[in-house]
Amino acid sequence: MKTQKPFNHLKGIIHGISSDGRITRGEFTEMKLWCQAHQSLCEESPFKEFFAEVKAILDGGVMTSEEIMELKTIIKNHEAELSVSESTEAKIQFLQGICYGILADEEINKYEVTVLKKWLEENSTVLGRSPFKEMHALLSRVMEDGNVDIKEEKELKKYFLEVMEM
């Protein structure tokens, strides 16, 4: 299904950008770039309808927390027809999206790390596999002191970029 990967990436991006409770200009731009990159898939249903709903929110020019909640609802409403969300492949695509979303504002904070670590723990069926296992170990180590220092942030960025390339 050619729409599964972009759908799961957007789902992850939204999860990633909303994990620290604020939406920056860079994060909003990441959403717009996703729309531009996947415009070509919009000729066929059900992606066409899903894309139209997402684009209507983004065309407003800013992103509020209410709109993030709307986007999460839109995703939930279209998930059954656009993704096999329980597959390992879908979870990797979602994780890649989270990495895009977290990196969109060019900083990684403890709230984002905590939300990502929690998601990994809630999806324990994949925790024994790469890249989930390594990601969880890295996040656990980073959060031992409850903060993300500059060195740890660099390490996280490097690993997130590796995951995005998979």
C-alpha cells in the first residue's frame, strides 16, 4: 500500500511535534513539507480525502494545540483504510515520523525524550528489535539524570537521523 509509509510518517511527525506541548515555526514547516512531498498521492481515495482534511488545517498558516488534536482525530478516522498500524514496518515508519517531528525545531528536550520513551515502552512487542531496542537504551541512558545536555542532544540527533534513513 503506497500510502502507508507517508501516512505513518505524518502520524509520527504529529506525535513528535506535539510531544513538548508547543508548535514552533520549524515544526509547522515540517508539516507543510510533508504535504508538498505527498501531493502526488492525492489522486486516489481514501488518501485524497485524508490529505484534503490535513491540508485544510495547515492552510491556516499557524498550528494551535486544538488543530493538533484535530489532526490526531483525522488520523484516527483514516487509520484503518490507510495503514496496517500494528505491523513492525508501520511502527518503524511511525518512529521515523516521530524523529522528523522532534528534529523539526532543531532541539531535543526532556519532554520529547520522555514521550518517545513512553511510546516505545507502550509498544513492547517491538522493543526487542532494531532500531527500537537501541533507541530505548539510548533514551533511558540520556534520561538517567532527568535532563538532556548538549552532548546527549548531539548523540540523539545523530541517532534520529540514522533512524530516518532506514
